[in-house]
Amino acid sequence: MSAIPQHIAIIMDGNGRWAKQKGILRAKGHEEGGQTVQRTLDLCLEHGVKWLTLYAFSTENWGRSKLEVNALMHLLDKYLKERTPEMMEKNVRLHAIGELHMLPDNCREQLQASIDATKENTGLNLVLALSYGSRQEITAAMRNLAEQVQSGTLAPQDITPEMISDNLYTAGMPDPDLLIRTSGEMRISNYLLWQISYAELYVTDVLWPDFGREEFEAALAEYARRERRYGKR
Ligand code: IPE
Ligand code: IPE
Ligand code: MG
């Protein structure tokens, strides 16, 4: 077992509080959060982490004001346009999970273009969770399996945990080893419920825009100290 997690998943929380503390617009907090994404990507490359899955926008986040949703979608589009050349330089492969059909056309098209452009890259895998909800993901997987049962190609007793994994958006990706949440909330907020069964959890009070090397390396050090028993002795 490696002291470095192969896969880190992050709930990037606290952009709004960061902006509020500074007396600036929430959108500015999200913009700053985009800088943290880049910093975190570089830290993963430096430490040899192979998978980084970022919770960028949840299914429930559609319920925020139109102003904020638009600002987030604009930032996503801008981030992908500006950063795809850098992903190419750094050998980063981009993936996305979530109800991507819900994204505005320009974002979805840009996302697909960035995914296609980076698909031969073999370094770090960056997975963006966009319009993502774990219950929705599991529901979709159950529908797929139910259709196979209904059409007679699958017997209910043959359904295995692996088959369920293979029907999630994350099919083919390793499960996260370490889940980090910034800004102190002790909850999962509908993120990767199935996939984090045995992930180590790390919550820091630091707000996402302030998350940097010190915090990242503290999380890695804490992970290295954990004993992962998987129910055994
Ligand atoms: C996380 O920051 C980013 C998204 C959810 C898109 P928040 O916007 O949730 O920030 P807080 O929780 O209000 O501080
Ligand atoms: C989780 O943060 C979603 C993302 C980081 C994209 P939220 O701020 O939406 O979660 P709650 O509302 O605190 O549970
Ligand atoms: Mg939040």
C-alpha cells in the first residue's frame, strides 16, 4: 500500500464565505477558487497523484441564483479555454462526470473539445464533477441494470457490486483513496457516495481559495499516518 494516495477527491467548498469575508462578490470567490484548482493540479503532479476528482458543481447547485449559476458556467468555460493548452503541456487528461446534458451548450461543447484534445495524455487524470449528484448517478445506473433485467439479458441474482461500479459515471476509474473537504463542513453533500466506501476523510477549516501547499501536504501526511484496515484486523 502506497503512502501517496492514487486518487484524491475534493469537495471544493468555501468560495462564498471567502468572498464574504473580503466584502466582495461571490463570483470573485469562485474566480479565486479557479486559481486554487491550478495550484492543486500542480501539487498532484509534483507528488505523483494519478487521479484528482473535483466537485465543481452539484445537481443541487442549480438551485442557486441565476446570477451565480451563470457566473460559475462562465468561469468553467473560461477555465477550460485558458487551461487546456497547459493540460497538454503537463500531460493531463481531462474527464467529466455528472448530468452533462444539463450544462449550457457552449460549456458542454468546450468541455467535450478539452476532453477530446487531452484523451491521449497519460499523466494525471483530472475529473471534473459537473452537474453531479451521487444519488442521481446511482439512479441512472439502476435504470441501466433494470433495463437489462427487463430485456432478459441479466438475471437479478447475477448483479454484483462490480457491475454497479461499471454503470456509474466513474466506470473504469479507481475509487478515491482520500477525500478532502475544505471550509469545515462535516458532510458529503451527495458526492461519490458509492465510490468513497473506504476513502480516508480529511476536513480542513481552510476555505477553498486559501487552500495551498501547506494544507495539501498536511492532508498527505495525515493520509500516510492512517491505517486502512478495510474491515480486517
Ligand atoms: C464552493 O463554494 C463552490 C461551489 C459550490 C460551486 P460555495 O459557493 O459553496 O461557498 P460557500 O459554501 O458559500 O462558502
Ligand atoms: C458542495 O458544496 C458542492 C460543491 C463543492 C460543488 P455545497 O456548498 O453546495 O454543499 P452544501 O450546501 O454545503 O452541502
Ligand atoms: Mg458551500
